[in-house]
Amino acid sequence: MQIIVEVLKTTVRNAKLVRADGKEFWVQGRWVRADKSLTPKGVEAFNNAGVPAPKRRPYYRVKYARLVEISPKAVKVECYDGSEDILPISQIREDGYHDAILVPAWLAEKKNIQYATKKIWLDA
């Protein structure tokens, strides 16, 4: 499949804003041939144009000493350092490790719980 593009803009670093079949997208300069057709990598960029990248959100791992469901919508987390708080079940994710859950960074920072400093980025 050969796609012919119209070059709209070229940057100093040789990135090109191109248009083809009503789509505008950026490609590396080397992906546009002299005859204005796209290389296989350019065709891949064309196919991905307009497809939003998945949103990724930061999470913290919370290792708990005790996890108690206090209602159908909330759990009480007791950590090893003695800190404890209530978290909504809808916001936490299971972790592959035993005795740990993943909590969104924004929520972990507001709550009185012990969490790891390393962020884990997951699709929203």
C-alpha cells in the first residue's frame, strides 16, 4: 500500500508534519521518500494517526498487615508501621504480590498509609 503525502511543515530536526487522506500526523523525515511516498514506518505512523495513546496513571504499592472489608464499597487498610486508613474498593487494584494492593498516587498521598516510593504506571 503506497501512501502519497503532502508535507505541511518541517522542523529543524527534520520531523515532518504531513497530510494524507484527511489525516495530519508527524513523521520522521527519513520516513518520507523523495517521491513523497511513505516508508513502512511512515505507513505505520499513518495507521496509528488519530488513535489516542492509552492513558497511564501512577500507582503506589501498599503492603498491608491487615485488610478488612468494612462495607461493600470500602476497605480498612492496616500497614506494618501502624498507620491505617479507609480506602474505596473502586480505586484499589490487586497486586501480584501477597499482602499488597495498588493505590492511585493521588489517593495514597492524601491517606495515612505506608506505601512504596516507586510509582507503578498502569493503563487507566
